[in-house]
Amino acid sequence: MNHTLIVYYSLFQNTKNLALEIAKQTGGTLRELIPDKNYSFNYNTAAKEVRNEISRGFCPKLISGNESIDDYRTIFIGTPNWFKTLAPPVMSFIRQHDFTGKIVIPFCTHGGGGFCQIENDIAKACSKSIILPGIAVNGTVTPKEVTDWLGTIGYQL
């Protein structure tokens, strides 16, 4: 069994596409996080909803994707960069699991802001895990970019 899990939340499919490429190249199990309430598909409305949740530290209930992580030793965690941090559904997932001794690898998609605080926020929330350098993608990712990144961090099945 491959002991790699790729967990992600994606509103506009960018993070999903990156997660799919990581799963393809690692052979890991793909898991989408789905909150109990969908965000608006209108960007401005969604931005207001998200900004409000982040400022309150709100973590939505997950109706899918929150299953046990016990069988996995390496966990890729993917999120869009929302106001310089994690999307609230991703923080819900992180807060509900014990990452002690696991290898955690962040990845994000963004519109020009890079990781901002995402890597730091994951490192703080998963303080008893091994954090490897992540990948931040603006726009679409090429398979070569993912291959090169995985090689750089020394990822092995």
C-alpha cells in the first residue's frame, strides 16, 4: 500500500488540478475536503465570506475528506492562498487530526501572493510532524514543475 495522502480544498479547481498532478506522480490517495456549506461561486461574495471566517478563526464542519489519516505516513496538504493563509476547510482538517511523526508537505495555488503565511501556519498547527518544503503555483502547473519539486524535496514512495 502507498502510504501517501494528498488532501486538498479547491473552490475554483486550481488547487484540485495541482493535487491531481501530485497524486498522479506519487501514486498517493487523493482526498478532497468538502465543507458542509459551499462558498459562493461569485468571487467578491466568496471573498467576503472567507475573510469573515478567517478573521473569526472559524473552521467549517467537513462533510467529506475528514476520514482517518492513521494509515498514511506522508500527507500533502493543499489549499488556495486566501488572504495570506489557509482556506478554512483545510484548517478544519488540520485541527481534527494528529500529525505526530508524519511527513507533511504543503502546496498552494495563488494569484501572485505565493505561500505568504501558509507554510508557517501548517508548521505551527503540525508542530510534531516533519515539514518538507512545499510548492506554490500561480496559474497552471506543468508536470515537469511537480517532478522537479518532488526531486528537490527528496520525495520517495
